[in-house]
Amino acid sequence: MQAVQSFKNQAAGTLYLVPTPIGNLGDITARALDTLRAVDLVAAEDTRHTQQLLNHFEIKQHLVSLHEHNYAQRVPQLIEELKAGKDVAQCSDAGMPSISDPGKELVAAAVKEGLPVVALPGPNAGLTALIASGLVPQPFTFYGFLPRKHQQQVTALSELVNRPETLIFYEAPHRLAKTLAALAEVFGKERKVVLARELTKRYEEYLRGSLGEAVNWAESQPVRGEFVLLVAGNDHPQASGEAPAQAADPIEQIDAEIARGLTTNAAIKLVAKQRGLKRQELYKQYHQL
Ligand code: SAM
């Protein structure tokens, strides 16, 4: 156990993880501003974006970029700066660093080197949406972004279909309708969902209903703004919630997946994928039976 970080590395600088507003500049904390002023440099997901934030608060800082395309080179450089006694603040474009955003590799490297890491509390879209959603606030699973490809979404969601806790997803507006359709396909159209839109901004709203209603809504108009999707947990989980052991017969396996809570189509897709079978053929075979 490493109870007191600074024992190990007293001369080292500290890595501060600084959350930034998710739409309302008034949500930055006094401590975040003090930290951004006081550190030796700021590692930002997008330096232009963070520069605008710093300009707004009249903070002059040295900025370097840290994102998914340069972390392999940048993390070792930042670790050297920390070892040399420099304090570093890391922030993303919006919300908590590392939460569906860059940062985790830097934190892991700093922890590995025994360097002090301090996280500041602050804005986060998922938790903000959760507490106003009206869904059961705990336990919950924060999933973040689902895979983009439909089949991979179905596979990921099949693992979650029996989970009793509230599920939190992020999604981009132009993919919202398709992701909601995949959720309805796997979880069923009746499952409750809350769409938390444009949190902390002028047009903030919560849309509450079933997945079927949400699909209709998203398909009937252009979807704009940022969204958190919160899906109610399964209050009638089937069996143990574990994936059924693979039956010898694919038809039996489909039935087992349906008994576990998947819709027929989702079960056929999943079994076809797992066994490398053609979905259409399996579909015909299942329905002829
Ligand atoms: N690090 C951020 C956090 O702590 O929430 C999340 C960043 S992630 C790249 C961006 C996603 O978060 C968006 O696609 C959306 O799903 C969600 N999000 C961010 N800001 C939001 C807002 N103001 N309202 C609703 N969702 C938001």
C-alpha cells in the first residue's frame, strides 16, 4: 500500500486532474481556477479549446496537448516534467478528464512512478444526468460510448440486458437514433429510458419514456445537442444473468438467449455471430421451426 504519496517522491510535482464545464462556464470551481493559475503547465485535450477557457478567466498558462493520438510520446514527457518538480494540470474539453476523454494513460504512468495525483471534483455529464433522471441512482453502471458498429453494439448490449442497475451511456447526436434502435432491439421496446439533453445549457431538457418511444422520437426529427442516455435496470432478470453455456444446437442457444431476456432478433444475431453462421439463414431456420 502506498498510503501517503508524497513520502515516496517529495521533490516531485503533482499531477492535478481538473474538470471543466460541460456547457456552463459558471460551473468551473474556484479550486479549478486556482489550480489552473498555479501549476507550471496544463496538458489539454485540445489546446485551442482550453485556451479559450483560460482567456475567459484571464489565466495565462503554458499549454501542451494530450490526446488519443499523441499520448504515447506526450505521457513520458509529462512524467519527466513531474519528476523534475513541475506541477501539471490535465484537463479535457469538457467534464472530468479520463471519463470518455483523454487522461487515463497519464494517470496510470504517474501512479506507476509514485508521483502524487490529485483529482479535483467538478462537472460530469453522466452523474449530473443520473441524479435528475428519476431512475434508481445506485447501483449504476457508467458505460460511456458503445461501439459504433451495429453488431458490436448488439454484442455489448447482450452482456448488459439482465443487469438490474441503471445504465449510463454517452452518444453523439448523429448516432443517437441508431443506438436507441439497438437498445430497443436488445432490451425490448418497453424498457424505460431517460435522454438528458444539453445539460447545464440554455435548452437543457429531460425526455422520459420507453425505448420504443425514444426511437420514434429520434427517428422523426433531426437530433441536435449533446445527450446522456440512462436506461433503467432490468427488474425481471432471467435466470442468473450469465450467458448460457453454448448449446450444441444453435436453435436451443437462441431459445436460451431469449429466456435470458434478449429479443428474438437480437438472440439470432448474437448466436449467428458467435458461431460464424449467416444471420438470414439462421433466422429462416429458427422461424421455420
Ligand atoms: N468527460 C466528459 C464527462 O465527464 O462527462 C464526457 C466527455 S465525452 C467526449 C462527451 C459526451 O458526454 C457527449 O457525447 C455526451 O454524451 C456527454 N455530454 C457532455 N456534455 C454534455 C451535456 N452538456 N449534456 C448532455 N450530455 C453531455
